[in-house]
Amino acid sequence: MVYLPRKDSDKPALLIELKWDKSAETAIRQIKERNYVKALKNYTGEVFLVGINYDKKSKHHQCIIERYILPEKRC
């Protein structure tokens, strides 16, 4: 999932991967390995990579958030 802030906002974009009975680390790794940030080709600035896992057995959530800076566009 991708959430983009309004154009007049200074908030970061969010790139979220949800997992079930895996790990939040696995979710972050998938974002990086599959290069999901390329979906933000028209966006520059700060992005938070968010990996969330729900463990069915323990009924707990795990979340990892990493800051990522997209490079400025070049002409």
C-alpha cells in the first residue's frame, strides 16, 4: 500500500507491506528486494517503509518503520 501526502504537505509518503504469520523484517525486506519504491517515481523526498506482521497464534502485531529518502528528480 502506498499513501501519498497532499502536495502542500510536508508529511512523508508511506509504503506499507502487511504480513500474516511472517515477520515485520520479512515485510521490509520484500519492499527493498522487489523495489517497491519505484512505484513512487513521480515523488521526491522522505518515505517511511513500514513492515507490519500479525501473528495469528499470539494475536500480536509487530511493526518496523524505516526512513528512506528518494533522490531528487533530474532533468
